[in-house]
Amino acid sequence: MNVAEFLKAPTEEIYNELPPITLDVETTNLDKGSALNPHNRLVSLTTKEGDTITTWTEKDGLAALETKLLSLEKDVVLVGHNIKFDLQWLAIYGLSLYDVVVWDTMVVEKVLLGNNPRMLPLDLGSVAKRYGMAGKEPLVDLWMKSGVCPSTIPTSMLLKRNVYDVKVTEAIYKKQLKQCNEDGKLGVALTRCLLTPVLADIESHGMQLDKDRVMEEYDKAMEQQAIVTNGLLEVANINWNSPKQVGELLYDKLKFKELKRHGKPLRTPAGGRMTGVDTIKLLKCTTKRQKNVKNLLLRNSAINAKLTKSLNAFKRCVDADDILHFAFRQHITATHRLSSVGTFYKLQGQNIPRKFKRLFTTKEKDWDIVEGDGSNLEFRVAGELGDDDQVREDISNPDFDAHQTTADTLTRAGQETSRQDAKSHTFKPLYGGTSGTDAEVEYYKQFNARYSGVSETQERWKREALETKKVRLPWGMEFFFPHTKITRSGYQEYSTQICNYPVQSFATADIIPIALVYTWHMLREYKLRSVIVNTVHDSIILESPKDETDKLNEILLVAFTKSCYNYIKRVYKMTFKTPLGVGIKRGSHWSEGDEIKTDIENTYE
DNA sequence: ATCATCAGCGCC
DNA sequence: AAATGGCGCTGATGAT
């Protein structure tokens, strides 16, 4: 299937037009069968096309496999459960990820479940049962789960499992396709599934650490940690990582007063005393001893164990001359943005401390790390969903500074605030935030008054959730709030989620994936060597040779703007009227270098 | 020994 | 009575 061509005029109807081929692979099972472990190998590939089920196994030879893979690149939909896994394997044996359209029954099931408030499991057996089919065959399933390698399971039994898998997967696909058509969710399914092969590819690349920078940072951190640890040891011989023990020391021994709001002590959700940095910063000192401990604890957190942990992992990685790999998951989060898990070194790609981004560089010498980042993405999406002309005006006005406006408003209301300190308040109303100091509440009021389109839309969502227990969005997504209700005090429970989910979801589960898909296909279409190596919610990270600077900038600009407008218009039948923009940073290391920012108004050609 | 939960903290 | 969203990972803790 020529996907690049399809993307010029995308339509979700492709799923009603193309015939399915359902597939399932078995592999040896080191690292859970990871395609990145060179000691693993493909054991079998089973496909179901119409009524024909065939299985390739190792003894059939690689030539037969190649022929089979070519048939998967025809005008068909590849159906599989967690098909990213299968794709990564098949890519190793020659399948072109650029030329397949997939339907991942796990991902589509998540689409149908929306935020999945009941946390229903999404493994194949559980989904099958919910559709009224038999679960997995228990014995082989038990073997697989307890680590028996598929290559040692009797062929006939393995075959039986493969046949079950493809039959059930295909049956689920048929029901899901019908459901998606009826619910108007086919477009969302398309967006999610177009991203799947892209993720399969991104994961295979991984990111490169700069050995010298890592070692320098590591040595520095260890030195500082030694100093602070010694200081703390002189204060008390307790476990400083234990909130319980630190709480006892602070509030019982040292007699710090707990922070209060409205006369009541601030506590953790389970009622424990607060010992986090933000709390410690606010504790009032009256004695020298208190001052000393507060100082040490703050320094301890600045160079805290978590940082040492990430540096430890970085160090292990560079010591092994290795690449850092992450895995993305499309079926975890309530809003359908990606979640990321660290693979070998247990580091997530999405929460690398900002100050450590400079430790990442390129695999090729003299290439650059490029980061394309959707400008104020969630704010703009909120503006679009609220059809808010004030948002459009403010983002188009180069003199308008949202954070400075926040700072000024807070200061005018009697709470002197710097631009930096204002940042955390600027978009709090987008998350449904309403409480805080008097000045903060005043700011939230003014925010809602200024962006009345946004706040009215949020109120509409809240009412809809109250009446129907769900919020349905124009692009087909639905979020379910079975327990939302108004409490005695007049507060609507779950209102923060109701306000935030649509915005976060459309921004980071639709727009950025669309940008990723288009970037990925355009890189290939224009024969660039640049590769995508990571994505973090509203950004795309690439490795790129310097001579591709102009071409890549052009691609990113189009992908983050026009491609999104056109895709949203064709697939979601929505006219996106708020300008989108992209900021592009290019440098020898991640997050270094000057940023170019460009917005493009949507012009439909 | 293993598991679930809490608290803390990193990112967007 | 109050209530800013979404994650994953770690260490501590307490139960099984």
C-alpha cells in the first residue's frame, strides 16, 4: 500500500475498502521477545486471509518468508493485536513499515473505551472474552507467561495457539470495525493506527548519550552528593529517603510547624505529613538547627537520588557503549497520549530531566539533534475547541506575553509575582483549576472572562458529563465519567478531568501523532537521512545531518501545520481555524542551539 | 520473598 | 471541607 500517496488525501474509509490480513508472530523470548535483542529470532508467522490460514515456520526458509512479507505490502489492512511487536519483527526480515496500513485491535479497543474509567484489561484473551469469544488456551498461555520459550513448545500446540490468535483477532477486528462505523470513531482509529508503524521504527533507533558529558556530570553529582550526605548524617542517622522518618524528624524532633490552609494542616492524600521539596521550601525556621536541616534537605533534593539514578543509568549505558532505547505504548493513558517505558536501562524517554537533555547527542559524527515542538499547543487547541477568537488574537500578536500577563494580573491583585513564578498559574484554568490564594482566584476569574469561548465550552462539557456521564467530541472521541456529580458545596467532581481530557487528547494524541506520521513519511519521500529518535507529548526529536537543515525545517513546518489542518479537515470533518506553529531547535546536543519559530495560518488549498 | 500502595519527583 | 491535567519509576513500608 502506498501510504505516502494515501496521506495526500487521507480517508478513514480505507478501512471499509481494503481487505484484511490478520497476522501473529512467535519469537524466542529473551527480553520478552524484544526485536532489539540480537539473540532472539523469529519462530513463526501465521496469517489469515479470508478463510485461508497459513503458517511460516523456520524450516520453510527465508525466501518463503520474503515472498510472504511482500504480500503484506499490497493493498490490504494488516490486523493484529499489539501489532507494533509483530511489525518490528517483520521489519527485521524485510517488511517495509512505510508501506503497510494496520489495524491494531488493542489500540482500537482503547479507542472504543475512551479513557477506560473501569480500567478494563486490553490483552487479547480479555478482549476476546468481552466480545463473547473463548479466552486463550490455558496451558500454552501459562507456559508462555511463565517464560517457556515458544521455540521449545511442540509445534502442533504452538500452531493451535496461532490459529486461535488469528481467528479471534480477526473476529474482534470485524466487530470493532462495525462499532467504529456506528460510533463515528473510524477516523480516530485511523489516526492511532497510522502512528503504530512510525513508533515501531522510532523505537528501533534509540538515543545516543555523549560519553564525556555524562562522565563529567556524573562525577560532579557524586561529589556533591557525598558532601550533602555527610551533612545529613551529622544531623541524624535516619533514612533520608523515607518520608515517614523525615516527617518525624521535621515535625516531632525539630518542631517545624506543618503548613496550613484554611486552618487545617496540608497532608498527603493518605493523611501523611508532607516532606516534599515544595513543602520544605515553605517551612518557617526559628532555630539554627532548623535552618541547617532545611538547607541540607533542599540541597539534597537538588542533587537528589533520582538524579543520581538517571545518571547511574546513563553511566551504565555509556560504559557499555550502548544506545538508550525506549518503548512507547498507545493503550495506557486516559487521554491517549503516549506513555513511554524504559527498556534495558529503565529510563523513560519522556521524563529525562531538562538539564540532562544536553547529555544526548547524535550517533553519526557532525550530525545535529533537532527538536520540533508544537508552539503553545494545548492553549491553541483549547482555543480551537472553544472557538475562541481572543485566543487566536493573542497567539497571533507577537507583543502578547501570556506569562507576563499572568504576573501583572497577580501583582495588581496584591500578590507580587515574577514572570517565572507566574508560569505555573498561566494555564491552570485550562486544567479546570479554580482555587488558590485570593489573588490567584482573581487571576483565574480574569482568565475565564478573557477566554470566554474556552470557559463556556468547558462548562458545556461539564453539563454534558452530568447529564449523559460522558463527553463526546467532534472528532469522535468519547470520555466517560460514570461517577461525576455535584457535591453539596456545589463542586462538580471530575470537573478537572472533564475540562482537561479533550484538550490534552486532541493536542497530544491527535495533532502530534499526525505531525509525526507526516514527518516520517516525508523524510522518506524526499530521501532524507534524518531519523526520528524520540517524541515527548508535543515534540519530535530527530538526528539530522547539517546539509538537510533547510529541507527538514520545511518538512517539520508543513507537518506541524498544513498536514494537520488537511488531515483534520478530511478525516474529522473539522475546520481548524486557529493557527498552529512549530519551534525548531538544532544543535550538536538535545535542547541546545537557537530556536526558529514559525506559525502558519490554515489555508485550505 | 513478593506484592500493592504511598510519597516523591522527573517530564509535558 | 477542598478539589489544576496526564504519565512511569524508585524506595519505603506494611501485608500476605
